[in-house]
Amino acid sequence: MANGGDLRSTAAGSSIEQESPVVLPPPPREIPTANIPPARSTAPNTVNLTEENQSLVNSLRYYTALTHQERETFMQSLFNLMTSNEEDGAAQFGEVVSRSDLPRMALLLTSDLDRFLEMARTKNGSKRIQELLGITDDLDTYFFNAITRRFFRFMTDYEASRVGTQGMHVFSQEKKKTMYEHVLRHAIPLACDPSGFAVLKEIIDSLGNPFYRGRLLDIVAQNALYLSYNAHGNYVVQHVLRLNDLRCTHNVAVSLRGRCFGLSFTKFGSFVVQKLLDTEEEAVMVVRELVRCDEESLVRLARSDYGNYVAVKALRVMEERNRIDLFWDLANKLRPYVHLLRGRRIGAILSSLN
């Protein structure tokens, strides 16, 4: 037999199968276990609902079968869930939402508009309502209807307004446009409200629709004179002047043309006039109006509590912008009466001029 096979001759003339040498596996390496992190638990993080919230979930399923008293208890539990300050309040809310029929929950949340508004006025209530917005358009319809039916009251409360502005971000385009129309309709009352003016400023900054933003700026500009005398509205006018929107700035100036002198005597009006002096385009209009005043009126302005700040700023701005003609026109009308302006900054500036 050929030697290349697997059988070899033995002394007895028989053949056996050649055994392959056995290769022993290497001894196992010792793996230190001290540095191996413990296995992560794969068990889901479960939230044990409180007795009240478990009853809430059960009642939500069978709400139509509840008695009047049971419905009142249910609505109070729903209010408590939305506004709870408990440490696990957010987790309880999330668990209830995950187990609930959301359209029915939204319907019941908004069934009493005054209670819904009260809920939205709390920090936790506002935050949890916002979490329910934008999930589905059908769900949003309940919240949209509630907000628009109490729009001004929503938008003049700090926490509740967060719900309204969130809706403007996540609602459908059709719903957004309707809310924008509400903003336009309520723009001036909002601007004059102690809380609403700040909300309106935020809306101006965040409004993503250029058509409606332009209309809103036009409304503010057209009412700039009225707003400039208002304790809160003046801040909205100042805000739009800071936007450096040439069209809006011009429209504000048109509304205030010929009225800057009178505004300068008032606290809030003087703020707006000074802000108008900061603008590149309309500062000249303000100074020309001041220069056209007779000397007695101009001195009276420079001596007034608020007007003296306007006069000082007018001189400074004209000097900084190299409008020497207007600088001297204004200064020369006041210089003969510098003795009446002593003790005020305007008097010191005039006295330093050669």
C-alpha cells in the first residue's frame, strides 16, 4: 500500500488507522472581575400609581357610567394630577398618560374652561399641558378651542401664556393662523397689560410667519403714540425699535412725527424718544423737531425731569454722527439760557462749549 495513505503495515501484517496527535487547548486565562461593571438591569422602570391616580385611570375608562358625585371626584383628581408638586408628580402624570385614552382625557381636561385656565396658571399644570400639545391634530383641537375661547386671559398670565405660545409652535398651520389672528386682534390690549406686554414681545421675536409678523409690527407702529404714553406699551414700542427693521422704524417715526417734543416731558414717552434717537434713520427727525421749538419751550424741556435726558442725548447723538449743523442749531438755542440750566447735565455740557 502506498505510504501516502492513512494506513501503515505493522509487524503482524495488519494495519491500523494512524491517530492524529491531540493538541490540548491553552489553559484558560484568568480574567480579573474587579473591573467588570455589573450587568445593567433590563427590567423596565415601573411607576406605582397612587391610589388616587389608579382610581383616576379606572374612572377615565368608564367615565360615562359615573355618578355626578363620582365625576366631581374624578375632575378634582385630574386637576391634582396636572398640578401636583409631589416629588414623583411628573412620573405619576407620565404613567397615567401612558395608560389613558388621550382624546377622552383632553376632552375632560378642557370641558370646564375656567378650571382648565386655573390649571394652566400653575407652573406644573402649564408644563404638563404643554407636553400634551402637538401629539395629534385631533388631540390639539380640544386644547386649541379652549385656548382661543379664553385667549386674552391665557396670554396675560405668565404660566398660562406658555401654553398659548407652545401651541403656536406645534399646532397645525390652520390652527396657527387662527391663533395669529387672535394675537393681531388683541395686540394693543396685550401691549398695555402688566403681563401681556412681555408675552407680546416674545411673540414678536418668535413669530415664524413673516406675513403675520409684518402685520403685527404694523399694528404696533400705527399705535405707537398711544402706546408710548402707556406704562407697559412703551416697552413694546422700544422693543420693535431695537429690531432694526427699517420699515417698522420708519412707520413708528411717522406715527410720532411732531409729537416727540410733548412725549419728552413724560416718563414713558421720553424712553421712546431716546430709543428713536438711537436709530440711524430717524434721529435727525427728532432733533429737527426740537430745533423748531421756540426758545422758551426748549428751555422748559431741558429743565424738566425727563426732557433734560432727551436734550442731552440729542446733542450727544448729533455729535457722534457728525451732524455738526444740527448739534450747533440745538446748542445755540439753549446756550443763552445756560444760567437756567445749572445743576443739570445739559447745563454742564453747554458751559463746556467754546
